[in-house]
Amino acid sequence: MQKVDGQVPDAQSPSIVEQISGESFVKSKETPEVTEVFAKWSSCMKGKGYDCKQPLDASDDPAFGDPEKVTPGEIATAKADVACRDEHDVGRTWFDSESKIQRAAIAEHLKEFNDAAKAAKNVVAKARTV
């Protein structure tokens, strides 16, 4: 087997991709449609005995931080979370909002995205030669 370490460039995400991904995630949580669906989700969770403002509050609870031990409380919280997400179509609403923000940002930075796509193609082409 041939050793290829160091011969193939890293295929890392360009900074513009990371920037827009991070910014769109934050901005999407502030859009009217997402804040509305989060409020509905929060109310649903409250009706099931949980006090969470946003969907990530449930999954990010520090009480559930041990990946080696899943408690009955964690399972119950997850079931309530999923039920409320499904009931109010949280995933679709949030996805649509974030996608809209991303499409606008991509259009604004199209040259940088085209340059990034070209660089990625070059990495793949070089990898094929090794």
C-alpha cells in the first residue's frame, strides 16, 4: 500500500462557508416564524412538565451530558421534545428560515463560493492523482 500522507491538500470548508453557516444559524432563531414556532414548542413542552424556551435547551441540558449513561429522565425529555417538534413542525420551519438566510448570503458572496467550489475541485483532482 502506498503512503499518501502530506501529498493531498486538506479539504477544509472555506471560511466564508463557516461564516455563513454560523451567522444563518443565529439569525434564523431570531426570525418571526422561528420565534413563533419556538414559542409553540415551549408551550407544548411546558404542558408536558418541562421548562424550556428553545428546542436546543432540552438536548443541551447539562444533566444529560454523560454519553455513557442515558437516564429515564433524559429519555422522557427526548420523547417530549420530539413530540412537540413534530406537533409544531419545528424542523421544517427552522430549516426553511435558515435556508432562506443562507441563499441570500450565498448570492451576496457568490464569487467567494465559486472560488471555494473551484478550490474543492482542485483538491479532489489532486487526490485522484495520488
